Amino acid sequence: MNTHESPLPPDLEVKLRAYDRWHRVLDDYSLRMDNPDAYHDELLCQADDMDRLGVVTWHEWRELRIEADQAYLRAVAGADYHG
């Protein structure tokens, strides 16, 4: 018998994958440098989707949005250009 069972509960696996996708956007240097507005919009959209689907709690959703806002402010301030 060859079955594949995930060691994680399905809800946790979904949550971890969603966070992984969100953090990949957060770390997307090219998007952040080329289009900070689209970068910010994508982070907010993913956070909102995670909330709408019930993947994150209200507190987690709020923290994602705060982190997205802070990353956006650093991007428009030129943090990637100034090291």
C-alpha cells in the first residue's frame, strides 16, 4: 500500500502554504523595486483572501496588513536603493 499522508493537519497545511505565498511576495525584490504600489496591493489582497477563506484569525490578518504597510513605506522611501 502506497499512501501519502501529510504529517500536518489539513488546516495547518493550508495556513502554512498561504503564509509561504504571502512571504514570497513580501520578499519579491523585483516587484517591490519596480512597482511598489502593485507590491503593496498584492500583499493586501493575499492577506484579505486569507481572512475571507478563514485561513487566518482577525489578529493574524491585521498583523499581515501592518507588515505589508511597513514594507510598502520602506519601499517607497528607497530602502532597497540605500542598502
